[in-house]
Amino acid sequence: MIAIIAVLIGLLLPAVQSAREAARRAQCVNNLKQLGIALHNYHDSALTFPPGVINIGLPWGAPRTAFMVHLYPFIEQGNLFNQFNFNLGTVNAASPTGITWYANDNALFSTSPTSVILNSLLCPSDGQGDTRYTIPGGGTFSRANYLGFFGNADYGSMWRPATYNPFYLRSIFALNFGANFATITDGTSNTMAMGEYLKGGSGNVSVDGNTGKDFRGTVWFDQPGYCMIHTKTTPNSTVPDFIYTTYCAPLPRQNLPCAASDGGGNDSAASRSRHPGGVNILFCDGSVKFVKNTVNLSVWQGLGSISGGEVLSADSY
């Protein structure tokens, strides 16, 4: 009898786990759909999508602000949006308090717009990683699982002209640029806007024998793996993401492989999730589709560009 019960439990557990993942994935899809509505409402108001990164002091000067905060009024977070000081940005080289790097954080305000965790920006399937990242002496920043597509290849791709990458194809987000419907000549149903990514650890993490800071998922910052993903590699690639200096801890067994870079144009991050077989993607028409890990790289990159002229069909991915 005990053996029979054990067998039945063994048969039941996978079904229960599958049902739970289906529910988590459905919530993840709904989160992306709400972001799609927010993007469209922003477009209705501004006649363009939000700028991927506001960077007034080019090339890497401050203040610098990533795109997600622009959507806050459209995801019922107007109070947090109103607290955010765009004159400081998220990164500011000369804030009035003398704090020279991080702005709009707990070091400056008793109530920080950057530290509030929004469940609507978290995929329940990603049960790993921390929902906040605290920089020693530099503030606390909430994380998210939904990042924007920037360029078809890497960090250098978001610059125009392509300072670093001659194979540049513009995506919906870029440096001081947000696309509008008129510029998406590939069609909104064939152009990706946002995709899934995984949260990293907090502080100095030590997992899988690797130790280092891990900023991944902190959408307040304008770097690959923070607010931006690319189509240099296909979803959930085993190829390491290239993240600036030591700001990631390589966790390949958690689908978070990374390698330290010099912070130049070759930095990149692939879309990643904990859903079996692929990632949920928000398209510019507001639809959410599941794209498999096995998608052809040229198709994947075609979906990432707004005006590459690629001929794609729904059965391509």
C-alpha cells in the first residue's frame, strides 16, 4: 500500500508543479500586458514611446535616467513618479548633497521612489534573486523582471550613428530616443518592445563559487541587464552576458551566466526566464507572445529591430 501511495504521489507532483507554473506564467503574461497598455497610454500622451535612456551629458555624463520610471503614472504609481527628480536622474555626477553618484535614492530622501518594490514588475516564476539591491553607502533600488529591447546586438547598438557596432539596427528604445508608431516600419506586431530577464543577488553574493556585486534587474540604471536586453544571442542563451566590471556574479546554474566587461560598446544581455523552453515577450502592438529558445537568431534579431525590413511571419517564432 505504501509503495502504491508513493507511486501516486510521484505521478501527482509533476502535474501539480506544472499547474503552478502555468498559473505563474499567466500572471507574468498579464504583467507584460499591463506594461503594454502603459506604453500605449504613454504614446497617446507624448506621441512617442519613452526615451530608452535620457543621457544629457554625453557620452556617459550625468544626469542619466532609464525608461521605466516614465511608465509609473500609467501603472498607478503616480505618487512615486512625482517624487522622482529628473534634474538629478538615477545617476548624477554632482548632486546638491555632495553625493556624487546615485541620485533619487534613500541617501537623499527618507521616502525613496527607487526603493519601492512593485509586484507588477516581477514575474512570479522567478523565485530566485532579491527584489531590491542596496549599494553600500549609495542607496536602495527595486528590481524588475521586464526590460526593454535596445539595439539588435549590444550596448553600442543603441547609439546613433553606430559608434561601436557597424551592424546597428535600431530597436524601440535607444539613447535619448523612443520610437513612435510611424518609425516602426516593420510593423508593431513584428517588433518586440520588452522581454523577460532574471533578478541577480544583492550586495556581495557568493554562489556557485563566484563572488561579486550583482546589479541585474535594477531597471533604474542604464546598462545591459539592468534596464536593457539585446538580441545578440537567442533567449536563455548559455553564452555569458557581458556586464560592466564586477557588477554581476556568474551563476550559470541559475541561468545567469555573465562575464565582466570594460563597460564599452560590447556589453550585452540576453532575454532570460525560468519558464521551460522560452521567454514571454511584449510586442509593440501590446500583444504578449511566448518565444522559444530555439528561435532562429536572424528571426530573433529581426523581431528586435523597428525598421530592418525583415520578412517575418508568426510561424517563424
